[in-house]
Amino acid sequence: MRLGYLYSRYPVISQTFCDAEMLALERRDIELVIGSVYPPLTSLRHEHIARLRAPIHYAPPQEILRILERDAKTSRKWPRDFVEHHDGKYGPGAKAEQRARNALYFAEFFARSGVDHVHVHFANRAAHTALFLKEISGIPFSITAHGQDFMKDLGSDDLLREICAAAEFVAAETDYSRDLLRQRCPDSAAKIHRVYNGIDLERFPVPRSGDGNRIPRIVSVGRLVAFKGFDDLIDACAELARRRIDFVCDIIGDGPLRETLQAKIEQLDLSSRVNLLGSLSQDAVLEKLQAADIFALASTTDTQGATDVFPTVILEAMASARPVVSTRLAGIPELVVDGQTGMLVPPGDSVALAANEMLNGKIAGGYGHMELAYDFDAGSEADGWLHALFRYEDLQTGHAAETSFGAHVFNTLVTYKGEPQSYKGPPPGLSTRLFLRVGRAPYDTLCHLIYPASLPWHETSDTVLTLTSAAGSEIAKRALKIACGGSALWRVNETFSAAERKAAGDNCYVVVRDTTCRLFGYHGLIGERAFSLDHMFGF
């Protein structure tokens, strides 16, 4: 199969998710044919672009395309009726003739290249061009809609509905944007699916341990436009300075607000603390993230309704094991679990309080930061395993511990005795029996249980924790409900009373039992200044 990609402009320095997607497809031996209406605006290239095997083909200037238009009208290949329909319905702002000229060129190019299907990122100019491409050549297309593309840039919900109706499928990068698209395009709701952007975790080195003696460093990354909230972030930095909190803030990116933001930094006397670094290559961005103490993105909504929906840079910060401060906006809560993998505040509110808590090491109630990643075999399908790396680090002392494990994830509709499976061998069934040894004072025992699932099963687990003495006597029980696809972090001293723990005595343990699902996770000991981790699995 030859898969075409059609862009309005490519590459774009801020759209690393497009690069990652195409590189992943090439690793699966899918041959790509890439077309772009316009060349990039900058000579800066991310290092990973060089790994793309497919060359990028650009449309010629409009002057040449008008010659193609003239020839197409002579040979009756020009989509006259379609152009007139779009001119009449959507007005001159839709630029129907220009879209048709671009489509005419790429229709011939993709057909000559043997392309079977074309995919388009962003439901705006390129998607409109793909609509004409299908009309001219019959080549089917699909789109990934992101956020401001269909919320603002396209400028017409009627045109959006026509594009979605003609597409083979529509991917939306969050539940939030999927639901918005379905509301605007109800007749196409069944073909609109949520597909999260992914990142290549192999690009991320082992996280560095922090140095508690250095000046805390906040890093933020994004285009310098209003909805990225850099104005609010600079206000938050001013608040931190007023509180006499020592810090440095590096803002990576460029855009139309650069001069305005620089003037504000100077006005608030933050020039020695807040730095506008401009655009950097992806490797340089990752180095900055690795050196950061906090990643902050103060996303908001601009006066025209544009907003961040699913900032890929938050994924990159989390993959770098950096704590995240951001806002409760659009799809961001689908990325950041408030109080666990970061902190979220209302858009437009000062981020200083959350940043202050982060700078003082008060992350997730002291439980630390964790990451989960679904694993895919290179060049094939999902292998049914959840691969996880857990790392705890004391930001004041630098003491760290980590563990990793693999867990089966049922991600197919294959069932055995009514239970979903993804195993390549004999199905073992989905149930859990774990024995958790309880540590001795002054250490508490922690346990993080995970209910891995990428398809709906039981809405919650039906987990029972039984505190048991060394002789096998049951002392106390507690029920635990874990959401399907979710997890629960608990401690023995918080779950069972002091009287119950005393009755259990030395060498006691907790039996983790669930007959409805298979749980995985890790456990450890945690004290005032030290902790340890190890993996566990259900059977």
C-alpha cells in the first residue's frame, strides 16, 4: 500500500506529531508519498526529519498552476460545477479556485505515484484541498482534526460537515475534540474517532536526577501566540519573584507576540530570570526538558476562541519525567492527572501557587511521578503488553528508586469464557491473587495497583485487601474500586488502623484478591528520607 500525506505547509517546527506519525508508519514498512502545498517558513529542521525516507514534493507557484487550470478547462478536467458550488455556498474566503488548482496538481502527482489513500492533518486548507482531490481523482482521504483548525481556521461549520462527510474517517486527538466534532457534524459521528498523538519513547534518554542545590528551572515550550498563555506565565513568574522564590524560566518558541512578551519581561524587571530562547531543534528542546525542574504551560483561550487541545510538548515533558504545571482546559486533563502526574489550575489564573508547590517538592502528595506506555512491536501490531517505568525521586536529596514491568493488556475483542484476551498462548484468565509483605516501622508499605485495559470491561475492579498475620489469620479487610484502565496508589498505614496493624503483628502481609480482573503494579517501602520500589504481577 502507498499512503499519501497532504499538508498545507510541511515541515512545521511546532508539529512534531506529524513527523512522529510518519516515521512510525515507515518503520512498519508502509511506503509514504508526501505532498505539501507550501514550503516551510524557516530553515530550522528537527534532527529526526532526516530519518524520513519519503521525499517531500511541493506544489509549483500559483502562476504555473493557473496554466494547469487553463489546460484542464480545455480538456474538461476542471471541476467547474464543484468550484461554482463552493464559491456560491462558502464565499470568496474559501478560495475554491485555488483549492481546485492545488488539488489538480496533487491528483496527477498522487495518481502517478500509485497512491491508494491520502491522509491530511488539520481540518483546514489541506482538508478542503483533499475534498477537491477526491472530486477530481476519486482518491479517498481521511483527516486528523486537532483544535483551532476546525474551531476557528476553517471558518465554516457547513464546510466542516461536507469535509467530514466525504472523508473515509476522521481522527480527533482527544475525547474533548472528538465530542466537539461529533456535535458539529452529527451525520458523520460514527466515523469520528479519538486517536491520541503518540511519541517515540526511544528518543528520550534516562531522566537525570535533580540537583537540589541549584536554582530551580522552569521550562515552557510553544508558539508565542495568545492561547499558549505565556502572558499568564510571565505574571506567575512575577508573583514568584515577589515571594522571593529563586528560579529561572526558559520559554522556547517564536511567534508574533515575541516583542510584546519581551517588553513585559523588562517592564516587570524579570530580565535576569525569564528568557525567550526562540525556536530550537527537537534535540535541543529535549535537552532543556531534561535539565528542567518543572515544565509549565499556561494554556488559555484567545479572544477568537482558539485554544490548546492536546499539547504534544506535555507528553514530551512527562516522558522526560518532569513534573507538569498546566491548566484545566480542553484535552489537557486527559494528559495530566491533577495531583499525580502534575498540577492543573484554571485557565487565566496565576500558575504561581502550583509552581511554588512544585519548586518545594510537594508533588502528588509526596508519592512521586509515574509514567505508563502501551508498547507496540516495531513493524507490527500491538503486542498486548503494557510496559511501565516507575521512578520516585526526592527533589531535595536527589535519592531515587525505580522499577519496571510488563503487563498484559486486553486490546482485542477475542474472548475466552467471556473474558477479553490478548495472549498468544493459552488464556490464563483474568483474576488476581497477590501477597504483599508489610514492612516494619519506621517504614510504611506502598502499593500501586493498575487495571490495564484498552477496551471496556468491568467498569471498576472488585478488589479486596485482606490484612493477614504471619500465621495466616485474617485480621481486617478493605474494598478497593479501580476504574477500568486506571490505577490506585495506597499505603498500608493509611488503609488499616494502628490497632489492626498491631493485631496482625510482625511479618504480616496483605492479600490482594480480585476475581473480576487481572491487576499489575509495583510496591515499595517509604520512610521520612528514603524509599524503595519493586515490581509485582497478578496470577
